[in-house]
Amino acid sequence: MDFGISFDELLKMIRPRHPLGITLVVLSLCLHLGTVFLYLRQPDAFAAFTVMPVWFWSLLGLGFSVLAYFVFRTPLSLMMSGIWFMSLLLLSDEATVLGRFDQAPLTKGVPAPHAGRSPYRIATINWAGANLPLTPSLKEWQPDIIFIQEMPHPYLVKQLAEDLFGQTGDYRYDENHMCGLVVRGTITKALLNPVNRSQYLTVRTHRGDYIELVNLHLQPASTNLSLWDPACWKTHYEKRKARRREILFALAFLEEYTPYPRGPAIIAGDFNTQATDSAIDVLKPAFTDTFRSVGTGWGNTYHRRLPFLRSDQIHASQHFLPLRSRVVTIPESDHRLLISDLLLE
């Protein structure tokens, strides 16, 4: 019986391809399995691996499989590329937001009302030691509450409060912790965390609402990415554990000094890690990551010129309905400005 193909041609089809191409596909598969497991489970011992955005490893794995196809025509390389692409869409924090096409964007000026009511506009920025006043950039967005980390000089915070709100505003700053808060309203209580770089305030807004505010600046990020060095793994492990302790301390502090039952609260600032880091999970389910919930556009805030890390975040208690959120590049900082509109329900 003639099948239209010779025995030699059949052998050529099933014969293993170039061993280097097969090796690349196997490497891509192993990297994929490890990446999916580690990013879903987020074990502290592997914090050095998951400190990078998941798309970093996805691009590396895709590179292996694409190279195997175009150079060696290795079987299953295209399938491996498709698996990486689907995993990137499912696991990437950025893809979740970029796929939100039906969400109304946050715009300049007064926040758009929702159901006939006006939301509060919240902003957070790591000033990163700049000596430029923030007023020009913030004025066009008209925020009601501004969280500031690494403020360069106290007088700039005072100037910001006066320029934005005049006699209707208030502010607090801490020179030792280099953090500050500016609000449209009156600060009725202000406490400093004696250990960490953070502030705890109660504000009576210009509408008469009382809101608890926690301004956080967590453990600095480690720049050591030498994964072949055991010291790198130890550093990232200890940093994550420290950040988790700082957040838990902030929650305990908030619980201790807030009258029961606890009212609306906002925790914001520079978390110095990926928004998907398991250290931040301790905020769930009491708080909502506002950008992940309703954000639009590229949400990473550091570095301004090449933003690969969504370290600046706003988390709102269940008293708030997040409406809109976006990130804006401003010239006064090497971080990008995060803004969220929240409706107090």
C-alpha cells in the first residue's frame, strides 16, 4: 500500500531535531512550571525570584521557545510559546488592568460624581528628595488627600497645603521619618509609629466625614539580583518578612487607636515591592487595592522613565467604593503619581 511518503522521509520527520533546540524547549518548560508555581504560592524563601514582575521570566521563557523554533525548528516550541503567552495574561498584574477596556478613565479637574454623589480624590507620591514644589502637578488633578514619602523639606509640604487648600487645608510632617500628609479638612489626631517610617492620622474632611489615614513607607527594596549568590536570597527573604511585619504592625496600631467600630480607613504609600507580593496579602480582605480594582493604563510607578514596579499603592477599607484610578508621570519625582477616586458609601 502506497501512503505517498517514503520510509526515509518518515524517519526524517520523527527523527529528533537538533539537541540544542530540544534543550531550549525543555528549559522553557521547566522555567514555566517553576514560575507559575512560585508566583501563585509566593513562598518567602523564593522572594528573590518573585521580586521581579512575572513578565520578566515570561519574556525569558518565550525567548527560549522562540529561538528553538526559528533557529532549530524544534517540535512543540510554538506550543510552548503559546503556553507562556497565556500564562502571562493570567498571572501578570499589568495585563489584568490593561485588559480593562470598559472602565472610565480618571481625568483632570474635579472628580466626576457617581450616583449624584462626589467622591474623594486620593493621591500618593514618593517625592524622592526633589526640591521642586509639587503644586503645579497636583493642582490640575485636585486631590483631597495626599500621602507623601521621602519629602525633601517640611516647608514644601506646608506650602503645598496652602497652595492647594488655603485656609481649608491641614498637614502633618515628620522630619525623622521623611513622610507627610496634606488634606482638605482638619487633622484631629496624628500619631507616629515609633519603629517604622509611617504616620497614623484621623482627618475630618471638608464634608464632615472622619477618615483614618495610614501613610506607609516600607522596607527599602533590595537591588541585589545575583540569584547565584545565597546572600541575595537571604536578603530578599528578610526584606519580605520585615515588610509583612510592618504592615501587620500598622494594622494593629490602627485597630488600637481607632474607636470601635472602626470607620473608613485608607492605607497608602510606597510599599517598595511588587503589588502582587505576598507580604501585602495581610491587607485582604479588609482593604482593596484601588488600582488593581478599577485602574486603567500602565500602573507601575517606579522608575518614572522605565516603570516596572507598582510599588506606590492605595488600599481602601470596605467603606469605600473605588471608582477610578490611574498613574501619572510628573517631573518632580523619579516615582509616578498614583491617583484614585473613592466614594464613601
